[in-house]
Amino acid sequence: MRIEVRGRNTEVTPELEDAIRKRFKRVAKQVSALATLDVELCEEKNPRIADKFVAEATLRLKGKTIRAKEASPEMLAAVHELADDVRRQVKKDRELRRHRTESRRFSARLRGREA
């Protein structure tokens, strides 16, 4: 999986980029090697916003796009929440695809018996 990290109104340090790659390593094991993940980090300048660090992710899979957005008072906390959200969505997508395949096999087996 290819991971691209961008910063808007904030600088992406090498330590932060390494933390992002490490956190999304679990997701990379579950998706195709051709998948692309775009992570955008931004900092809200409004002082009234408590959760000023925002992390957004777009995961492009074959035939599907998964998006997530998380905000937190600290950047690493936002990244961790974002990774958990993306991982949960990928897991749900994999289970749905697996269930669809199993049901198709079962219905084909039933049709074969009736014919």
C-alpha cells in the first residue's frame, strides 16, 4: 500500500510521518498492495476550537473508496483515532465481500441440485 502524507497549515515532521506509517501498517496487511492511502493533516487556527488538530484519510481500493476524518487536541491522538476508524471500515468491507462470496457459492450449489 502506498501512503502519502500531506500537511495543511502544519508541518509534517519525519517522526510524525513514521508514526503514521507504523500505525497504518495493520491496515496495509488487509488491503491490496495497489491500494493508495492519502493522509492529510491540518491545524485549525480558530482559538475557540478545542480539537484543533484534524486528520483526514482517503483509502482508494479496487472499486471502493474509504474516507475518515478525526479531530483531537493533539495530532498523534487524531492519527491514532483515524487509523482505528479506517481499520474498522476495512474490516467491515472485507467481511461483506466474504459473506457475498459465500452466499453466491451456496446459491450456485442449490441451483446445481435443482437442475
